[in-house]
Amino acid sequence: MTDDGKMYQFLNKEYISLETYKRSGKGVATPVWFVIDGDRIFIRSYANSGKVKRMRNNPNVRVAPSDALGRPHGLPIKGKAIRVDGDDEIHVSQLLYRKYGLMKMSFDLWGAIKQLDWAVFAIEI
């Protein structure tokens, strides 16, 4: 965890509002599940989702703790989204399972039925 306390507001929260940016520069905020590992926030989403496409085009993001509807409950913080894979992807999936349990399993099952791929991003604050 970082010494400056930026990550403190995310502890014990279920959702973050992840703001990604369109090519036009307009921000799009989406509530997402997340985990903290070390000094980074990790998120996972379907690889063909809009937020993933936007992060590939522009890695600059803003995150804030939020409710399930994406209403922020803290100060937004700027970060950079970096795609991770391999062992990091497996580790993040395990952390998400520990945090979200059966809800995560149901999303994984839905993704498997639909044959959807996942993308995992580390957000560096």
C-alpha cells in the first residue's frame, strides 16, 4: 500500500467508479469490482467491453470508491491502466474470488457459456 494514503479510501469497498476516456476525450464512468494488491488496483472485465477498448486506446483513468450504481463515495484519483496477463491474471482472479465469492463464480460461468475472454488491468495510482 502506498505511504501517502491514496489507497485508504478504497479499503473495504465493493465497487469503484472507473472513468475511461473516449477518443473525443469525453469521460465514461462505470462501476466495477476491484481488488487491491500491493500499491495497485486490479480490475477484470470482458475483453470486448467498451471500457477495455477505451483503456487500450487511452490508459489514463480516474477511480473513486462508489456504490453499485457508480455513484462516487470518495475523491477521484488519476491513474494509468496497464493490461496484465499470465500469472498476474490468475492471481487477480483468485483475489476476486476471495472477495466476491459466488457472485464472481456466476460471472465466470456466464462468460464461459458465452465463450467470452477476460482482460485484467492494473491501475497504477
